[in-house]
Amino acid sequence: MQNLKILNSKEVKKILKVLKEQFGFDEKLAYVFLRNKKDRLYVINRDVEKIELEKLRIDSIGMYFATIMPEGIRLSIEGSQVIGPKAKKNILEIDNEQFDKWLKGEDFEVKTKFKDFVLVKHKEDFLGCGKVKNNVLLNYVPKARRLVVVNN
């Protein structure tokens, strides 16, 4: 398992500390965290500990959770859905018009005091993680997951 590293408890504590600083998330996550060479984090059920992963040649396993960036952690769509409901800060609520733009993968202007990474929320749904820079919300929705037409 040359491409993935299972994180030890000290490394997981660092990630949880960043999640607390960035999003006010102060919960324990009962997952095994894995990190690849591109600093992508994956989470998987603890049952993976029963498998001899060293004998397998795999590039990813589990759910893509986040990417570690120099300025913090950028959560995946699924990562934002795990963290979002328990997050206490840096949650940017968007309206219907902005929601359409977000689903299409567009960057758009926002009036907010937030800077850097934010959880993007529309009504009750967490949509992913964006970055606010100069009052523009940068969209990280992968091209393959963007919608061309949005039906409301």
C-alpha cells in the first residue's frame, strides 16, 4: 500500500484540531483516516484494520473526505456533509440563485465577512466547501459532478 498511509492518532488529532479551528467542529470521528501522496484524506470504517493492506496495491480506499492545503483543510462534498451538521462557524448560506451557480460549478460574488474555506449551505443541505477570496466564492465542485441545467 505504497500510495496510502494510515494516519496514527497524533496525525488524526492534528486534523481534528484544524477542523475545530476552521469550522468549530468539536466531535470525534470513528473512522480510520488515510492520506495519499497528493494530500487527499480518505475515511473508512474501522473494520479496515482487519485487512492486511500492505499486501494490496491500491491508490484509494474509503470515502474521499478532504484535501490538506497550505491554508487549511478543503472538505469534499461528502466531507462537508459529515462535518456540516455539527459545525459552528464559517458556514456560508446561499440563496436560490447562488445555489444554481454553485451546482453549475461557477464562482460568484458574495457579501460576507468570511475569508478562506467555508462550508456552503443551502437551506438544510451542505453542498461542499468553497473558498472566499476578495468577496468571491471559489467553487471546487469537480467538473464531473457539475450540472449543466438546474431544475428547481
